Amino acid sequence: MVDYANYLTHLECGLTGERHEAGQVHGLSQAGKPLLARYDLDAVKAGVDRDAIWERTGGFWKWRELLPVQDTKHVCALGEVDTPLITLNTLHESGNVIIKDEGRLPTGSFKARGLALAVAMASELGLEHLAMPTNGNAGSALAAYCSRIGIKTTVVCPDDTPAINIEETALQGAKVYKANGLINACGAWVKAGADKGLWFDLSTLKEPYRIEGKKTMGLELAAQLGWTLPDVIFYPTGGGTGLIGMWKAFAELEAIGWIGGKRPKMVAVQATGCAPIVKAWQDGAEHAPLWEDAKTMAAGIRVPVALGDFLILRAVRESGGFAIAVEDEAIADARAEMGSKEGIHLCPEGAATYAAYKQALADGQISEKDQAVLFNCGNGLKYPMPALR
Ligand SMILES: *Cc1c(COP(=O)(O)O)cnc(C)c1O
């Protein structure tokens, strides 16, 4: 096994900047906020060649020098790939609308990135049992990587979670419970078990390393575009790990001199039936209060309250971007249009980004000349399809 240099130095509270030591098990910071991994970026700059990294195989694992895992024996790889960029050519002839198709990853969604890193770090830190509440793709990704490396998993789903997600998670080796409550209630149950010492709580942003996995979307995108970034990124935002992770990736890439100072506008896309971040963005607020009665067909972005709300909003504002909500009907139309006109089967969350692109274009928030990357975060085949007519 090849050994890679490791540059992780410590962790920092995302709100207060308070330092926490590496090499120990961490949940939230002292202040109860997400922790961010920090690296010796000067040493990376001096010692690592971006093109040598980009030539490696192994998908997101190729970025080892910018990831926290020290020992390769904890790398729980399942044949990851760099996910393709697909340029639209029928719906938009400009060549400026590009889909990044994350549905090609193990377990069919980009949850693979975050959970692979969280599981590898759990293994490195000696954790033996991980648990998580989920109403979608996170459970199967967690279960798959845990099974790969020999860690026990418990997953709790609201009882209205689609059967396919529950069955897939069970098939991949997790012990799955259905709870008659929403995701928040499932989260409370997982926390209670963690407090009793039954398992470690791997809820979104409650441990530091999922962001590091999601960060690789930003690293990979920069490399794919020849070490530049697009004008605008449309991202389907639930807990926001991906948006926060990409924003962190861009800052790290600039600090090590692999890209310049240009940043894309970051656009947080939500559904009108669950749009806490959009409301907070419109209100100029730093935090996003709980969204009552959350409803949307795009389950991955049905997240009524996000622990990293302030980090999402900070990235959107610093980037000069915006937050935008789309109707479920527009999501369904966008999915059908993309499938039939471009041959690309988006998941509903991915379709939401295309609906948002069209809406933002019509409203003049962006122009046809902007190079736009739309994240399709899951494989459309994992979701119900419209009935035959
Ligand atoms: C989880 C998920 C999202 C939301 O991702 P976050 O980074 O948590 O905001 C979007 N789309 C799909 C398909 C998902 O599974």
C-alpha cells in the first residue's frame, strides 16, 4: 500500500474558531457547532503537485493529501470514480449549462463521498458502531462503507421513508428501525443511544469528516475545468454539507495556489414546501429557524432545520450568490424535460437545480453567458417515476 503524506493539523469550531485537537473522537465543538478540519496548507503548497494528484485513479480518494485519513488501511474504497460533467446541447445550445452527475458513485448518490470519509475516520479512531437518522440516501451509503470495513451500523428512518431506501440500507448490512416521527425525532433517538454509549452519532455535521468527503466535489470540479471554477453553481441544499464543503475546498485550493481568486456564485436550491435557507437569505438572517410542515417530493432536500445553516448562508453571501425555491411541479417538469430532451435521468433534487436555473435565468439573476454547473446528486432510478399515461 502506498503511504501518503498527511497534513491534517487540527479542527476548528465553524462558529467561534476554537481549536480542537486532531487524532481524537469529536462530535460538535464546545459551542455545539460543526467542526472544520484544518491542514498545513503551506506544506501542501510546497510539497504536493496538483497534476500528479489528478493523474491518480480512485475517484475522490485521490485527494489524500487534502483529506484527514492517515493510514491507507482505513480507506474503505468501493470503486469510486470521478463523476462526469455532461454539457446540455438540446435545451441550451450555449454549451454553458453543465450537469455534474453524482449518481455514478457507489450506492447511487453523492452521500458516498461524505460517508466514505466519515467511516474511514471512524475506523481510524477506533469506533465500532455508528448510528444515524436518515430519510434517504445517507443510510445506504453509511451501511455500505461500514460493511466494507467491518463497522456495525444502526439507521433510524421516519416511517414515510420510501421503501426502496429502507430496503437498500438493510440489504447493505445496517440494522434499520422505522420510527413513527419525523427526522428530528429519529435524531433525538439516535442521540439518546449515543449518550448511553451504545454507538457514535453520525448525524449530518455532528462529526467533522463528512464535510471533508463532500469537499472533494469542489476539488474534482476545479480539476475537471482545468483548474478554474464556473461562474455559478446550483446546489440542491438540505443539510448543506456539500455547499459548505465545496466552499471550503475552493478556499483551500486558492491557499495552495492551485486555482486563482475567482469564485462561482453559490446558489442554494430548495423546494417551496421546505425552504428555510431561502427564507433566511431573504430575511438577511444568520440562522434559519425550523420550517414547519416540510413537504416536497425531493426527499434529499426535505430538511426543515440545518445545524450548518450559518455556514451555508455565509458561503452563499460571500460568493455573491443567492438562495432560490422551486415548486414540486417545476421539479417534475424539469426531470421529464431533461430525461426526454437530453437523455439525462435526474433525481428530483437534481431536477430542482434545473428548475431553479430556468427560474433564475427568467428573473435575470444569471445570464445565458454564465457557465453554470448543476449538481445532480443521486441516480434517478432510486426514485419513483411518473406513471405511464
Ligand atoms: C442528501 C441529498 C441532498 C442534500 O445534500 P446536502 O449536502 O446535505 O445539502 C441533495 N440531493 C440528494 C439526492 C441527497 O441525497
